[in-house]
Amino acid sequence: MSPFSGALAPAAGEISANVAHGTFTQMWLLIALPLAGAAILLLLGRRTNTWGHWVGVLMSAGSFAIAVSIFLAMRQESGGNRAFTQHLFQWISVGSFQVPFDLRIDQLSMVFVLLITGVGTLIHIYSVGYMSHDHERRRFFGYLNLFVAAMLLLVLADNYLLLYVGWEGVGLASYLLIGFWFYKETAAVAAKKAFVVNRVGDVGLSIAVMLMFVTFGSVTFEGVLGSAPKASQTSLTLIGLALLLAACGKSAQFPLQSWLLDAMEGPTPVSALIHAATMVTAGVYLIARSNAIFNAAPTAQTAVIVIGAITLIMGAIIGCAKDDIKKALAGSTMSQIGYMVLAAGLGPIGYVFAIFHLLTHGFFKATMFLGAGSVMHGMNDQVNMRRFGALRTVMVLTTITFFAGYLAILGIPPFAGFYSKDKIIESAFAHSTLVGLVTLVGAAITAFYMTRLVAMTFLGRARWPDDAHPHESPAMMMVPVSILAVLSAVSGFLLIHDNWIVNWLEPVVGFEEPVLGFNVNILQYGTLALVLVSAALGYVLYARRPVPEVAPVGSFLTQAARADLYGDEVNEAVFMRPGQYLTRLLVWFDNRVVDGAVNGTAALIGGLSGRARRTQNGFARSYALTMLGGAALVIAALVLVRL
């Protein structure tokens, strides 16, 4: 049951009486601290170069500390009383369009806040070492703080319009971070591509917000989600599809997935932040938050499942063919977010597990991206895995931590993915055999391409360039990675122990136990066996055999995967070229028809007036002749009438 079908929470501006008032009135500081950090670093400029990075770290860490204190206070409350609203001011007041600037924290937003600030702070600390030689490090940390602040506003907003502000803030910050090294043409192009593709998705969210106001007369969560079960099926379906379009843009789901792989042009900590804790998780949050709409709109819910399933397989196939270590991980992110979106489309049997996997994925994917950054740090920024190999011998800690993330994403017990991804597979089979088989195929391909990645990077023989001198990264980078590696190992068990994650999220997103037509142990053991066989195949092909330094041509599917399954080509053929032709048609129509009509009318009037001016020559005889002619015409007309 949606939490908005009954009493929401304390009224705006009120705080539960049996909880320390001061703890929950600090909600606004969660956003204000990183936003203040961004303002200091970006407005004061180069004066902060020597110490600005520590401001960025402290602001993110301060936000995390406040998040922990609020979380501990929330745990003192019963499950139905853990939602709190803080009214800051009346934002928009135009007739019946009333939008307060309210922040809402409940079980769903709380797990996102902890993930964003916790993993975000570790990435900030890692960045101190990774970006130590960059002259614009202060600006980088300003953008990181802005990114964190925007994402926190997105998940803490108490209405869809305020969520939209955070949504656009995340888009802006990602543009700035992906294009941080804007003097590189590839980075500048990647940033513009991410910005444009995301604007397409943002159109969906803006349409959804407008439809909500038309349908419900409100854009607040309480006004929209509390009334959703009473709305017409058509309205809910349209709103759900518009929200799905928005989610596709932010979470890089088909058909708006093309920006994510190019986003690897940004510094590696950016990749970790986007892929683990912020931007790509926003679409999953939007669908889970809007559960009352999707539960009442089966068509939109089915569309969510289809999009998640397509992207799950697409991302996995792309990951199999990439030699760039970061792009291989980016394909993995597409696939894993596909798992989450698919789970969210399953309704009450999947919402909790979508968020569960989102949390564990945040830990193990951040581990692997930062591990990739450590590899690049030790290999002179080399990203081609065909030039790696045997790095386990010189980068021991990086290898150990990366393997923690690798085992987690494969779902090897007791690592985190075993608990979270297997729950999605179980829910998928409970929904339908076809959807379940898609998740199984995705798990098998994941095991193959991730084994390929670790084998080409850490195992086998060394294929290092002559000028490479690989070495372990400094403690400033490896301590955060080690913490994330531990979380990759234990977070799944900790979150599922005693059904904690289910009990925590159920009051917000609802929950129904998935029911299988067979013993769940058969599915678990079968999945594990399939994963191990696929991983063994990857090991034999890429660790036991020589890896050529130049990629072979490969099959048609291999070439397609290297070309991102021709996503850019499809976008160019379906959207860009027709758009160009449409633009040219509109320009021609404007010049020839619109301007032609206006200019033609002006020319006609001008020509007539020019000829009329010739009759005004100042000669009395001309005027007399004109009057005579007029009189003759009048007489002729009268004669004709009489006849």
C-alpha cells in the first residue's frame, strides 16, 4: 500500500513530538553544506587553490554526519512514523498552483541520502590524491559538491516540481564534470552529448509534472500519489510513460543510453560518482517514489519491465567487447541499472529489491571504478586493457579490492550481489518465466565480461608499454577503495539480515513476497552454477590464452558491441537526420511562405501606393479630369441599373 493513501506525516513545519526536534530540523543542512562548499570554491576562485579541496571533503563529510544522526533518530520511531516533512518557505503561489519549498525524509529518501553522502565523501577523499597534480583541482571539488547538493535536493524534495530542480541540477553538474577537461575535444563532445540526451528525458519529467497538475490539481507527493488510485487509467498511463522517459535519460536506459559510455571522458572519480551514487540512480528513485502511479497503470509498468530487460542485455553485450577498462565498466552499469529498472517494473514484489541492489551496486561499482582509477594512476593514464596484464604482481591492494567488487557483481556468496541480484532474479521468475530467463542470461553474460576484464587487467602475462612503471596508488586513494571493498563484501548480508531492508522500505514502497512455482534453492544453485561456468569460460579465453595487443576484427556481433550496438548511428538516422531535414523544411517555409506572405503583402501595398501617388500631381486639370471620369462612371452605372 502506498504511504500516501493515509496520513502522510506531520503537517508541514511540524516534527514528531517524540523525537528530538533539533535532529530533524537539520534536514536543510544536508543540502546546504555541499551547496555552500560549491559556492565557496567556485565564487572565490583561485584564492582557494591551496586548501579548497579540503573544503569540498569537509562539506560532504558534514552532510554525511548529519545524515547518520537523522538515520539514528528515525530508527527510534516505529515503521509508520518515520516520515518527516520540513517546511522552509512558500515557493510558488499563483492561483490554485501552490508549491511549497518542503523537504521530506522517509525510509526511501534516507537510504539514498546515506548512499550519496557516504560514498560521495569517500570519492571526495579519493579525489584529493587522484587530482593532486591538476591545477584546477579546486574547481573540480566545487563541481563535486554541486553534484552532491543537486542529488540530495532531488531525493529530499517533497514535490515533483522541486524534484525537477534537483533533476536539472544533476544534469548541469554532470555536464560540468564530464567536460571538466574541456580542452580535450572528446571530453567537450561527451559533455554536450550527455547534456542533450538528458534534455530529451527531462522533457518527459516536465510533461509528467504538467499532467499531474492537470489531473490532480497538485504536484506534491501527497496530492499526486495519495489520489493516484482514483485517477483514470489513461491519465496514469500517460504520466507513467512520461516518468519512464525521464528515468531513461538520467539512468541511461534504452533508447537514451548512448551518453553513458562517452561520459568516461571525465576524471575517473566522476565516473564513480555518476555510476555508483548519484545520476544513474535517479531514474530508479523516480520510479520507486512514484510507485502508486505505476501500481495503478499496468501498461506503464510493463513498459518499465521491457525497457529494463532490453538495457540489461544491451549493456552486458557492450561490456563484452570493450577494451577500455572504464567503458567496460560503463556497459556494466547500464546492465545493472537495467536490473534495477526491471525490478521496479515488477511492482510490490520488486521495488524493495530494486533499491536493495541499487545500494549494493553503489558499493561494488564505486570500488571497481576507483580501482580502475588506481590502475590508470599506476599505468600513466593508460585505459586499454590489452596493454595491462599481470598487474596483480605490482598492485596487490588494488587487485584485492577490485576482486571484492568483481565477486560482488558476479553474485558469489557471501558477497553483496549474491543477496541483491539473486532477489531480483527470484522476483522476475515470480512475475513470468520469460522475464526470469532474461535476468539469468544477463547474469551469465555479466560473469563472462567481468572475468574478461579482471583477466586482461590483473591476470595472465604482462603486456605493459616500455615506458610504463606500474605501482600501487597512495593511501589517500586506497583507503576509500578498501572501505568500499569491505562494504562490497558484507553489505548484502547486513542489509538482508532479519529482512531489514524489506522491513525498512515496505512502509514507503510496499512489498509482496515473490511466489515461485518451484523451490527457490534450485534457482539459487542454478544461477550460481551458470555464473561459474560463464566465468570459467572468460578465464580460459583471457587468462589462459595470449591476449593480442591489437583487437582482432571479430564477428558481426563483436563489431556491433564495440560500436555500442550502433546506438549513435540509430540516433543519427532516426532523430538527427530527420531533425535536420525538418529544420531545413521549416526554414524554407519561414522564408518562402511566412516571410513571403508578409513581404508580398508589403510589396503589393507599396506598389499600389506608388501608383496612387502618381495621380496626386498638383495640376488642377488632372483633378478636373478625374472628377469628370468619376461622374461618367456614376452615370453609366445608373443607366445600367435602369436597363
